[in-house]
Amino acid sequence: MNSPVSREIGHDEYDPWGTLALIALYFVALVLMWLFTYFVEFVGNDLTVYGTVVSVILG
């Protein structure tokens, strides 16, 4: 038993909660950045290209 591996973990035993937590944290960061961009850059300003197209279509 000179091997540095004390216990092998099979594929069925692996439970990646840390990876799931990092993905969730990344998603929360993306949502917060989107909200910041939306409320700071777009709310209260003139229409953007997207807003102009939507206003022309909706009449």
C-alpha cells in the first residue's frame, strides 16, 4: 500500500456540489450584471435601435 491514493471514488459516488455552487454563483453574477446594465444604461435614455424597431412594429 505505497500508493498515494487511499480510496478510489467511482463515477456513481461522485457528487459535484462544489461545481454546482460555482455554476450557480456565476449565473447570479451574470444576472446582477445584466440588471446593472439594464437599469443604468437603458432606463431613462432615448430609444435604442431595438426600441425603435419595436416601436415601429407596435405602432
